[in-house]
Amino acid sequence: MQITQKTRLTDCLYEYFLSICLRESDLQFNLREETFQLPLGRMQIAPEQGALMAFLVQLIGAKTYLEIGTFTGYSTLCVALALPEDGSVIACDVNEEYTEIAHRYWKQAGIFNKIDLRLAPALETLDHLILEGRINTFDFAFIDADKVNYNEYYERVLQLVRPGGLIAIDNVFQSGNVANLEKQSPQVLVIRTLNEKLHSDQRVTLCVIPISDGLTLALKR
């Protein structure tokens, strides 16, 4: 396969990229820095992903956002700040300790009233939303939780997002392991299978962006 020329993202170029890409508030920066100090701090999305998601929210005129995997709330903060005043967020997570950090920053940012945090297994929350009649009501959704359930999250979120709504799926590269067939861990197998499924899924229009650990964008038809 012929490959067009591409620029290698060196550390120097990445720092320059962030300098012309990010318009972080002090709160966003401080949350990112605090999260980075945690034992699992690397689970946090990259700052350029937060900027992209905020941009997409405004681009599609989103008012309702569904998040699968909140951690310390950086992605939630980025999106909620970009939503209009009457926007709303349902955020799914199971870790009370990490989401307490999120609470603190959401309150400081003045967006706490937009966010409904559901502390329960995400599949339970998604099933409840479907039963509550929330099918086709969300404008934007982000999947960034335990990878072994990604397919189940995707199928439920696809029901809940409206036609013309957008689903973002994080970590679809798995540190490059999806491209190495010798890598056969359950997590890698699930993501590799989902990537192949999405490539042929005619229910969505697809775009995969090589940003951070790989981000898939699926526009529901």
C-alpha cells in the first residue's frame, strides 16, 4: 500500500502542537496536573483530545452528552464547558474516590448543575436509560471505560445517540498492539474485533484519528 508523506510527531513538535492547539482554562490545566500525579494518572485523556471533543460539541450544536468512563472528570469538564447553558451531561463511572476529584473541579468551574453522575456499572446505567425512553436523545457520547465491554457499550450507546449524533471511542490503538497479531490479550482482542466491526458498520459514518492512543468517531446515520 502506498503511503503519503507524513510528519513524525517528535517531542519538540508535540509541545509546539499543544502550544497552538490548547486554550485550556487554569482549572483544566490544574485538574490534568493533579490527575497525572495519581497512580493511574495515565488513564486520563490527552489534552488535545479534550480540545477536539469541545470543538466537536460546538460543531454539531450538541446539548446532551453521555460519557462512559469519567475518572477524575477532565473529559467531562472539557465537554460541559463547551455545552450551552441548558446543556446536560450523564456521566457513568464506578469509582467514588476519583469522581470526588471531578466534583471539586466541576463545582469550581460552575458546571456542576449540568452533570448527572451515575455511580454504577455503566451497562446497568445504559440499560436503564434505554428503558426510560432515552433512545435517540443524546447528541454526543464518549466511550472510555473498561475495554472488554466496549462492544456492549457501543451497541447501547448507538441506540441512545440520535441520528446525526456523534460517538467518540478512545484507545482504539491499544498502544499499537491492535496491529500486532501476536498480541492476544482479551483487551486487545476486543478492541481489534470492534475496530474491524466498525469498519464495515453501515449504521455509522466512520473516521479514525491517530491522536493519542487512537480515537474513533462514529456519526450515526
